[in-house]
Amino acid sequence: MSLDRLRARARDFTAAPGSLTTRDFHPNVESTRAVQAPSAKRVGEFYDRNGRVLTDIFAGSMHLGYWLGPDDDSDLKAATERLTEIMIIKLRAGAGDTVLDLGCGTGKPAVRLARTTGARVVGISVSTEDVAQATALAQAEGVADLVDFRVADAMDLPFEAGSFDAVLALGSIPHILDRTHVLKQVAQVLRPGGRLALTDAIKRGNEVDEMAVAILNEVLDAWRQASPVRASDYRRFGREAGLVIDEITDITEHTKYTYRKIYAEMDAYGELPPDMVRIHDHGEGVDWVEVENGPQPDGMMIAVAHRP
Ligand SMILES: C[S@@+](CC[C@H](N)C(=O)[O-])C[C@H]1O[C@@H](n2cnc3c(N)ncnc32)[C@H](O)[C@@H]1O
């Protein structure tokens, strides 16, 4: 898609009746960025349609991965496995523990978590296709006795209070606008002392340009994501949810290389489904190396928390 067409689409998007602003949800958030608040149904249908292709493109998982720096020539498989491993280490789960994988995708992180730690894992997704593929993966990898996947909404968790030792949320929170609510749900199902490790999309710069905001919102809508938050907002989200935040780390400098790689994968993929064509079109003509070398107005963070 040309920049002009993207601008035109962004204009339509901004003008959409009933479009909400962040203030409608979080009066304290200092942003007037218009947001899409994708429903669990829309997110689930997106992954039903695209989970398989996304898993191919991201080389097995569906998250951004982690690069060590500009000279790191890892492929997507190595980079995504590295971020999964980082998150597993932060969770500190072990044999005998029960871990909730909140937003499990097609199951690769949960399978790795079970295999490397011996913990039991319950993975949830709002996509029935995700759950079917994740279940097949656990069987194929011989860990079906440790891993169980089911369809459930993170905003309304169907588990008893205190039933998990740890919760992993790798790439799922960016789909949820009300971070405080999802963290409250997590706090409810964690036992006292239980840990949470998550990644989330963050806003780092200030968009003064209305068009930049509209374009970003079009991109977020294509991915069925909600508006990013500021990393520092997590102190408040934790407080409101009854969790103690132990760590907030901005990892943007380690994830910014992903886009160049996934656009190359999409170019090589052959026929992409319509949702992926829309995403691919946003990157048409973009010089990714220039983007990597420029300021990063948006990015990615890790947060670690525990229930006191
Ligand atoms: C970017 S994918 C990440 C998948 C997986 N964690 C991985 O890293 O490969 C996001 C996942 O979060 C799930 N998700 C998004 N919103 C959710 C919600 N409200 N409840 C449960 N799962 C959700 C999606 O269905 C999808 O499986």
C-alpha cells in the first residue's frame, strides 16, 4: 500500500463513528490517542484465520523475539526461542508448579516451558484454532501429560482463586486495552507469592502529529491490538490489581530488528491471507534499516510481578 493510501485509510479510521480515546477508558492516561479496543471475539477470529501463517512467519512462536544487538545475525527461530527462554527464567517455575500461559498461541512457548522446567502448564487462548494446534503440538512433542490447552478469555478467567504458581503472558497483553482488569484477573488466580512475567507494547515518544497517530491506529487495528501504554504505567496497574511490580525493562532495542525479518518472511511466503496482506502493505516501501537506526516511538517491555 502506498503511503497516500495508508493515510487515506487512516483518515477513514479516525473518522469512524464511535471511535474511542484512551481517556474514555483510563482517565489518568496522558494520551488522547484514539484507540481500537478489539473484542476477544475479534481477536479470536483473527488468530483462527491467521495463527498458522503467523506461526510459520515467526518461525514457530508468535512473538517478537530478542536480538542481542545490530550485529546479531540470529534468525527468527533463534531470536524467538531466546525471548521465550528469557521469560521462562524470569518466571522461576519448576517441577511441581502449575503455570498459566495466558494467550498461548499455537503452543510453542508452553511446550518449551513444560519440557525445560517440568512444570504443568495450562494454556489459554480466545482462538479455537490456536488451542487445536497447540494441543497437536504438545502431543507431537510428547508433553501432553504436562500441558493442557483450552479456550478462555483472560478478562474472565475460569479458574479457582490461587490455583497457579506463575502466569506467563507472552505477546497477549497488547490485545487487551484494560491492563488493570487483566492484571486483577491474574492476581486472583495466583497463589500468594506467585509470579507473573509478561511482555507488552509500549509508547515511548509523543505523537504530536495527528496523522502519525491515525497511521499507528490503522496498524494496531490490522494486528487487532489495543493502544500501547507507557512502561511506567505498570507501577499503577500493579498497584490497582494488587500485585507488586518487581521489574520493568524496556526491550525495544532488542526487538526492533524483528520487523525487517518478518517482512522478508512475508515477501517470501507466497499467497498471504487478506489480514496478512493488510499488515504487509503497511511495510511496503519502508526502509527498515533506517527505521532501526531512528528513534523508536513505540516498543516492547517486560514486566515481572508477584502477588504479595
Ligand atoms: C501474539 S500471540 C502470542 C502467542 C504465544 N504467547 C506466543 O508467544 O507464541 C497472542 C495470543 O494471545 C491470545 N489472546 C489475545 N487476547 C486474549 C484474551 N483476552 N484472552 C485469552 N487469550 C488472548 C491470542 O488468541 C493469541 O493466542
